[in-house]
Amino acid sequence: MSIIRSLLDTDFYKFTMGQLVHRRYPKVPVRYRLIVRTPGTALADRIAEDDLRNELDQMRTLRFTEAELGYLRDRQAAGRRIFGDDYLEYLRGLKLPPYTLRREGETYHLEFVGAWEETIYWETPALAVVNELYYRALTRDRRSSGSEDWRAEGTERLQRKIERLGEHPEVTFCDFGTRRRFSRSWQREVLTEVAAALPRQFLGTSNVWLAKELGVPSLGTLAHELFMSLAGLMHQSDAAIRASHRRVLEDWWDEYGVGLSIALTDTYGSDFFFRDATDRQAQSWRGVRQDSGDPFVFGEKAIAFYRSRGVDPHGKLVLFSDGLDVDTMIALAERFAGRINVSFGWGTNLTNDVGPSPASMVIKLVEAAGHPCVKLSDNLAKATGQPQAVERFKRIFGYTNTFSEECRY
């Protein structure tokens, strides 16, 4: 049976971003590409090309059902509907556009090219497919060697996490683990267990299909691709590229207001974000999301940022979402207790901690409006883009960070 069986089996922020793109930048030509960051993954040696192609082709046959569109229609934030009828009508006719797949040595060249309003929906489910096929191969190898399935180990690890977190009720979290999950069924099993055992700490999931199936909140705001694509669209000069960052935040506020106002900070380095943010944004937005670099350093910078703008940090939120595990979440909650609100977007370590080391794979925007896209990040090991473009963007955004740490996930 196919891995992806519903177009809702994706991250919630693909829809929040998708609506903004549909209304403001629908026909911008973009290019997404699979990037494997873990050496030795050898995807093409483990995943048969026909198997991957069949899964991708099956995804292109999917359409939104009326029940799925009704679920999206009912989503609200700050007391108002998130998705308009115009956007839902667009989704009713959505078909995922074609893809390009070919083997290149030990890996695959996988790209999605086309109008932004269509291609935006490939990223999360395609990455989930690649991951699941990869871990199926590892599981077959394990069984052929006479070892037991991974599931028993995964269940034991999950129960230890639940017990530990139960001792720290101050730690609240949501699931961000769809794109690098061990499998579709394992993510569902994990979330079912967590929701039952930690109902006051588990806030929901970014996976819209699972949120609908399990009756838990669906959560998410925006991702790096908005900033990356707008820089491609506003590529007339260095000043225009720099201004594109603020344009994204202004577009987002115009579209959603306070309800979805958690700002992602690290596309061009969080230091630039804190310098460039307006006083109004500091006052009005609910908080910020940390997705790279040292989270403890980031938390201190966030507190200093709010204080420098005359804003009480006690009323703001930092959502940590980079490579989290239980120990890190507890330590961060203790560090910032009584100073600023914290919560966690817990990804790969929640949905893919069953035995084998998770591979770090992403599908990133690499081109928009004919220009190369760049993400600098607060960790140079997570930077993406052509070397010349990366150096240019460092100059444009005053990027001086030297922190580099191997990507865990």
C-alpha cells in the first residue's frame, strides 16, 4: 500500500504558506531539490528507483476530498478562520506537478520545478517517502542478518521519554517529525501514545492528516522558503534583497495577524532578524522560533531583544525546533523558567528514534524567479545555496556567524 494516501499527510505550514503564495505570488517559477547532508547514506543503493518513482506517481493521483477540505475550512487562529473559500476552491482542483528523478552515483537527483503555488506541496510528503523507503531497506538488512525488528527498541525508547517528560510537566511540545519519520504508521503510533500519556504537555502536531485522525490540534506557521523565494523575486539590488526579509513578515501579518505570529528567525542569521525587526513587530508578534545554532545562546538573545525594544519577555514565546531531545528540552525549560515562555517543536528524535541513526535529508528551495536561493542559518553546516550566492548574501545581511556543527537530523 502506498506511503502517502492523503494530501493532508503533510505539515500544516504548507497550507498557511500555500494560501499566502496562492494569493500573492502564485506563478513565481521555483525549483526544489533533494539534498542529502549525511555522508554514506547511499540512497540509490538502498532504494530501488522504481519503488521511489511509483510512490511519487501515486502521490500525483491524489486529490483533496470534501471531508479534508471541510477540516481545513474549520481551522481557526485567534478566533478567526485561517483558510478562505478562494484558497479551498484552489485546493479542490490541485494536482501535484511533475517531478524529475534520476540516479547520480550513490544518490538520486530529485527536483520539483514549476509555479510556486503548485510545487510548494511536494516537499514534506516527498521527503517522508524517501525516508520511509530508506528505513524499509535498513529494516530488511537487519532482518536478513537475523536481528529483531526495530519496533521493540523504538517502543522502549518512547516509553522512557514519556516517563521522563512526565516528571517535568513544565515541558510542553508539539510534533514536527513528519518529514523525517521512520514510517507513517510509526508516527501515528508515537503520537497516539504521547497524546494519551501526556495530554497536558502534548500540544498537537504539524501533520494535518494525523491531527484530523487523532483529534489533536494541527500547528504551524511559516518556513524558510518564504524568505528564500522573496529574495529571488526581489533581486533587483542588494538593498532589495535585504528588504525582502521584512516584506515576508509584513505579508504574513497582513494575511494572518496575531494568530499565527511566531516568526522564524534564522534564514539569514538570527542576528540580522533581531536588528531588522521593527518595534511594532517586537510588540505585536507572539514570539520567535529557533531552528539552528546554540539554543541557549538564542534564548538569551531573544530576551535581550525584547528588553531592548521595551517589551516584557514574560509575555513572549520562544519555540525551539532544532534537533531536540528530552534532555535538551528539559535543560532549556529550566534555563528560561520565569524569564520567557518556552515550548518545543520536536521532530526526528520523536518520530525516528528506533535504532538506526537518522539520516539528515532535506528538500529545499534552490531557485526562485530565475535566481539562486540561499539559506544562511545560525549553523553554517545547515547553510544552502551556491557558494558565490552564499558569500553575497553574507555581505548583504551582515552575517558574521562562525558557528558550525554537524547536522544531527
